[in-house]
Amino acid sequence: MSSAPPAPAATGSIAAEAARRRTFAIISHPDAGKTTLTEKLLLYAGALGGAEAGSVKARQGRREVTSDWMELEKRRGISVSSTVLRFEHAGTVFNLLDTPGHKDFSEDTLRVLSAVDAAVMLIDAAKGVEPQTLRLFEVARARRIPLLTFVNKYDRPGMEPLEVLDHLASVLDLEAIPLNWPVGLPGSFEGVIDRRTDLFHRFTRTSGGATIAPVEVLDAESAAGADEGAWATAREELELLDAVDEEFDDAAFRDGRATALFFGSAVSNFGVGPLLDALVAIAPAPAPRHEVDAAGEPNGVRELEAPFAGLVFKVQANMDPRHRDRIAFVRICSGRFERGMRVTNERTGRTLAMAHAHEVFGRERSLLEEGFPGDVVGVVGAQDLRVGDTLWLEEPARFPAIPSLAPEFFMFVRNGDVSRYKQFRRGLEQLDEEGVVHVLRREAAGDPVPVLAGVGRLQFDVAVNRMEHEFNAAVRLEEAPWTVARRTEPEDVPTVREATGAEVLVRADGTHLAVFRSEFVLQRLERDHPEITLDRLLTR
Ligand code: G4P
């Protein structure tokens, strides 16, 4: 990549700066085209510098756009870590938070979704909603995140547009409001009608989609002349829609009950411009954030204009193997961030200087001098920052804990080399704090063998790989007998332990996890002891 994106102008008030920011993520199933769309959004925003789209992308077949920080990631060709892409276009500052596509890293995505104001749900026009899309959609819906849906690969045969509407309604129970409508069948896609202006945006293919697709904007009369058949069909379909009064309902969109729908083809650049425009026009800017008190109860909101407060939503070590560093990603929720500022960590009461704050653009980093609500700052080297921490200046703040998923896979982890016990312990501590895996112990049994737990087995591969390469600690994993877990309270521990096939494990932060050999054991306990806490969601 030739250059980092420009820093925002330091002009406006905090509210004005917040208003021109759009912080969002793309959620999709692997292969739906997230990498391609990301790149094309950068192309359309002019954020690739002189580079053409495609140059960011990997050599043959392996996808390693901008988030190939880890050896493991490269070997498997999957994205493990989150990237923050920041770019500015026509006065709007975009923060695009990447999410790992693989289901084993759903935890990461959950955290990222706690830091965005909107999401783009990307769907393959032929395959529709796939399992990982569904899973992420459910998280987005639970958090009421406004969703823009981009139906991709319209240059190939796939569902017809009316079918897409039915599909979203039946699979996701989601009302989709098309803001543009395709002209031409999937496979012979010619352009879109912008429903608000009724103009036909006719696309022209460019070589390999490496440059912006020229668009001809035609009014109804010239469109009919230029493309009689396809245009007439699209018009008829739109009349059908207009008849059922599918007006864009802003309130329903903003609380995630309805999605704004777009058709396009990321690879040939069709429909990418309108999506970018829609992100500016309808995706919400950062808003005041809810706060909680020490007991986790609602406690008003942090106004945008209040002094700086931010939420740590991701901690990542070893992003740059040359530096062996650790970056905490902080979403700014209020106030103005300035590099070097001394802030307080609400959890520990300790202060830290945000001296090495970076903005991160894939692999590139540049120092960020100033930031506003919606921006993401990478704080380098802050050893005691954890996911879920709130940082504040002048006026204390505490944002709600970030939920995490109850683990479904469990492994005993043994130290492979007695002389390196210290490294073993430190490595596990670090991985737990970052949330790479849960590190649990069987306190009561007096058993010193820690247990790793996660929602997918690939999390264990990452843990083992990092233990070996980063901490020089060889480890051996051994299958543990549990298959399901729930958060429980300390007072319920004796009751859980009485059940056959159940055990209680404890995380370093004091979270108690009841683990069960089977769903059946859990159900029996729930039936026999409805009074005890067995919660599906944990927090970090
Ligand atoms: P992901 O990040 O969601 O996993 O998907 P990615 O962008 O890597 O895209 C997956 C495949 O789908 C790629 O093909 C990509 O070129 C293709 N693709 C993306 N958008 C479109 C589109 O609008 N139309 C069509 N027809 N294809 C699209 P590949 O063969 O796996 O890789 P490549 O060799 O093309 O890079």
C-alpha cells in the first residue's frame, strides 16, 4: 500500500466531527466477497492512493489483504485478526472494522460489533444467507445494529430481486427495503435504478474491475430507449413494490428491524459507489453511549461532547513480529482524543499515557494525533488493558461489559517443558487477557492442569502457535470431557458440582463457568434447580 489515509482535519467541534464519522463492519460468510468489497470501497473512496484495486490482494488464490499478521493466518488463508481501515471521502471519515470470516472466531466479531454504529451484511446472490451470515446477523440484531444489505455477485446467475426480498423475509424474518433495484437479470446485470431519484445508473465494465466503473446516468425516457426490455421489467417490479408501499422507514432501519437493500457486483465495481453514498446518507453517525454503574446497572449516557471516554474492544499481541508488541484497540465514544493524553482505566483505577496511539491501516500504522467519537485508536504497549475496559479523562465513565459466547470446546493444556514453566504461565495469562481463548482452572479439584475453552477449535491452533512462537513454551493439548458451558454464580457452585457430569471452572477474572459433559446434563440441572444461574452469555 503506498500511503496511509489522511488524518481528519482538526477543525470542527466534537459534535461536528462525530457527525461526519461512519464506523461500521462488514458481516458475511467466507467467500461472499468481503475482501473484494472492502477493497472496492477503498477504491471508490480514493483511499488506495495511486494503487489499483487488486494490488492489495494476495498472490494466487491466497487471500491476505490487509490482515495477515500471523503466520498461521497465512498458512490457512483465513483471516484471524481484526483490522481497522480508516479512510476519508467527500468530507466523511470512515472507520471500517474488519471481522474474521471464520466461525471459530465469532468471539472477535462479537467484540467488533460492540464498537460499530452500523454494519453491511454481504450476501452472495446465488447462495443467499449462509450459516456464518446467519450467526453474525443474530448478534447484530441482538445489538440492534442498523444493517445495510449488499447482494453481491449480481454479474452471475443468482436469485432474482423479488426472490431476494422473500428470502430475507423467510430466513431472517427481516424486512428489506431496496434503495436501488437491478436492471437486467443476475448474470446480465446492467445497472441499477436509484429508487429515490428514479434515475438509471448504467454501468460499464472495466478491465478486471481495477478502476472505477464508468456510470451513465439516464432518466426514464433515455433509459427506456437504451435498454427497453430489461428496463421495462425492472420498472414493473418496482411498481409492484411501490404498490405495497415499501417506503424507507428510518426508525425501523436505525434499530435494526429493517435493512436497506442494495444490489451490486463488487468484482466489477457495480453498485459500490451507491453503497458508499448510502453509508454517508443513512448509516448513523456516533451517538451518545449508554453507561452502567459498578454493578452493571444502566447509568445514563456519555454525551459526545463530554471529556474523552473510550472502550477497549480488542487486544492483539504480536501484530508486528519485529516489535513483539501488543495493541489495545479503543473505540472513542466521547470527547477529543489527543496523543499523549493521560487517561484512567476505570477497572483498575490506574492512569496511563496514550503515548503511542496509532491509527491502523492494514499493516501500516501512522501516529494519530487527534481523534473523535467513532474513531478507533490503537494503543501500543499498554500491558494492563483488557477487552471491555473503559478509559476516561476528567469525568469517570463505565461502558457496559462486552458479551462473549459460552465456549463449546475444551482442552486440557499441559506444559511441554518443565524448565519453561514461567513462560507457559505468562503465555496463558496473555492469551486469556486478549480473549484468544478462555483459560480456566478446576479450583476445587486442586488440579493444576489449566483448561482452554473456546467456540471453535481453530482458537486452540492459534493459542498453541502463539505459545510456541511468541512465548517459547511448547504445550500439549488433550481433549477434555465437556461439550457445553454456562456462566454461573459463586453461590451456585456447590449445586452444580453435585450433578453427575458437571464441573465448575474458574477464569482468572473470577468468572465461574459451569461445564457439562452433555446438553442432557445441563438440561437436567436446569430442570431440577431452576433457581440457579446458568447464563449463555459471558462478559469480558
Ligand atoms: P471473502 O473475503 O468474503 O472470503 O471473499 P473474497 O472477496 O475473497 O471473494 C471470494 C471470491 O468471490 C473471489 O474469487 C472473488 O473474486 C469472488 N467475487 C467477489 N465479488 C464478486 C462479484 O461481485 N462477482 C463475482 N463473480 N465474483 C466475486 P476467487 O476465485 O476465490 O479468488 P480470485 O482468484 O478471484 O481472487
